[in-house]
Amino acid sequence: MSRPAMPTLKRSLEIDAPPGEVWRVLTTPELVQEWAAAYLDGISIRTSFVAGEPVTWERPDGAARSYGTVAACEPGRLLRFDYAAESGGGFSDIFEISTFEDKTRLEMSTGPLAEADFEALKGPTEQAIEEIKSLAEESAQIHRLR
């Protein structure tokens, strides 16, 4: 008997800010902390954002929440973190930035996930991508990029 396929959580939206501003929100640790609070208030990221380098998400008390590797880092286009699961397998967080006309599209995906994790992450992922949009658009207005 085969195991059911594990789902991948996907979300995308248009952002009224240049790709560079979206990238800045995804890769500036202080800004990451703002949008990642949707998952855990006070969480922070430690990484160099260089492919092949480690990435660690830390709880507010400094304890590691998850470890992984920067699998891809193409400024302004693609950021991918791969995580190994203790029970075998693993999952990835992927952020893809594209443009069309004068809009920027951000596509986020996380998975494959166990069904319970998929359900638990739906709300926080929606909050996180909306916060990324808000931070990028606010920054673009301040810097008169739009």
C-alpha cells in the first residue's frame, strides 16, 4: 500500500514594488523577523544568503527551531531553503520573484508537508506573504520607487 502524496503549500500575489524591494524584504534579517513573526513571534534567521551555506531559524530564547541549507540564491529572482526532517525526508521553502508589466509577483511554496503541518501553516503563510507585500510596498513608496 503506497503512502498518500504529501501536499505542498503554495501562495502567490502581486506586489506593487520593484523586484529588488521584494528581495530586500526576503533577505534583510530585520525585515525577515517582521514577516516571519506570522509563524512565531520573535523568530529570527541566521544565514549568509549564499547557496550552499547553512540557514538556522532561532526561537526568541536563542534555541534553534530548524536547520537547513540555502539551496539556491539568485538575487531578485529565487531563494530556496532545504531542510532535512529528523524522521527522514525533508521539505523546502521556495520564494520566486517574477515581473510582468509593472507588477512584481511573489510565489511562495513550502513542502512537501505532512497533512497536519500543511493545515497548521495555511494561516501563518497567508499572514507572512501579506506582510512581505506590505513591507515591500511601504519601502517602495518611501524610496519613491513606485
